[in-house]
Amino acid sequence: MVIAYGNFRLLDLGDLTWNKEHELACPNNLLGTVDVYLTTHHGMDLSGSAVLVHAVHPRVAIMNNGAKKGGAPSAWRIIEDSPGLEDLWQLHYAVDGGADHNVPAPFIANLDETTSHGLRITADRDGRFAVTNGRNGQTKTYPPRRALAARP
């Protein structure tokens, strides 16, 4: 599903697997670019293919992982390597990812599996949006994307 509000676009493909994601991005990108990509399948390695993630060119990714569910190092790396990615936020510190495959603590809503803080996204019609970490109150605001030509 693509959620659009004016010039803001968020992509959430639920638990779609890589082979179906591939059909959305190759040979033609049927989705266009997005501002926010909610990782597919909690950031498990059976989804979130590089073909899809790199095609939609997200500015921000939200990994909706648990401490011990999702957050696979290979999925994390695909997102981190996505051209134009400004930030990756995580719902939980991914135990299996270790220090090398987790973002800095201010971008993680839950540093252990005993808390339940969230990440909140707010958007304006002009494409400006913000992400707020419920654990520490940190908010980062992203200006509208300059080039909208790649959007369907």
C-alpha cells in the first residue's frame, strides 16, 4: 500500500516476499519514489530486496522489527546502502544485528525487549514530514523532496 498525503508518500508492503516485491520494481518501477519506507516483513531477509528498496529511493526507512524478530543484518545493509537514504529508524534494537547492524540509540524506540515505545510520523501536504521517537522525544524534520518527477 502507498499512503499519499499531498506530496508525502509512505510505502508499506506488509509481509510481501522478495519475489512479489521484485514484480513491483522490475523491469519497471510501478511504485515511484517514496519519502518513507516501512520495512517489509519486520526487516527479515525474505523481504526487502535491494531491487525494490533501491527503486523506491526512500529518504527515510522505519524498521518495524522486534528485539528478536526481524532486523536481519542483510536486510539492514540493503536499506543502509539505498541511494539517497537520509536516515534509518528502528522500533527495537535488533539483538542479532549487534553494534554493526543497528542505528545509533537516538534512532531506536526500544533499546530492549521490555519496553514498548513507538515511532510517530507526521506529514504536511507539501511533503515535509517528521519522525519522533517516543522513548526520548527526539524529533527530526525532513523538508519536502525537491524533485517529484519520479513519482507516478
